[in-house]
Amino acid sequence: MLLMEMSMADNTNNRLESIENRLDSIENTLEKVVANFNKLYVAVVGNETFDQEGILHRLKRVEKEVGHWTKIRLKLMGVFVGGGIAWTVLWELGKKFLIK
């Protein structure tokens, strides 16, 4: 009976050690995941302490620049269309008066 109780105690101790080892392994893995997650967070959002821009800030800046260049492009297109119309009107008036 005593031998059986000692065997059960040893078995329980072995199980506890196995569980502790697994928990330690999980804890180490989670610490690595948290470190990697923090690196990803800094890459996406940025780090104000070190004046590092994240991807979000860069995207916002690029969107502003694209909007600015789109406005300039549309203005130039309007100027060229208006200039073309004005040139055509002047050309036709010139032809009309010079040919008669």
C-alpha cells in the first residue's frame, strides 16, 4: 500500500513538473509574440518618442499629395480645354474676316 501511494505521488509530481514545463514554454512563446506585436505596432502606427512615422501617417501624407496633384492635373486640363476653345473661336473668326 505504501509503495502504491509513493508511486502515485511520484506520478503526480511528474505530471506537475510536465505542466510547469509546458506553462514555461507557453510563457516564453507569448513573450516573443508580444515583442513581435510591439514591433508591428510601431511599424504601423509609429513611435512619437523617436519621431518615427508609421505606415498610417505615410499613407495619409501620400493621399494628401495625390489629392493635391489631382487638383493641379484637373486645373491644367481645364486650362487646355478652355485655351483650345478660345483658339478655335479666334481661328474661325480670323478665317471668317480674312477670307471675305
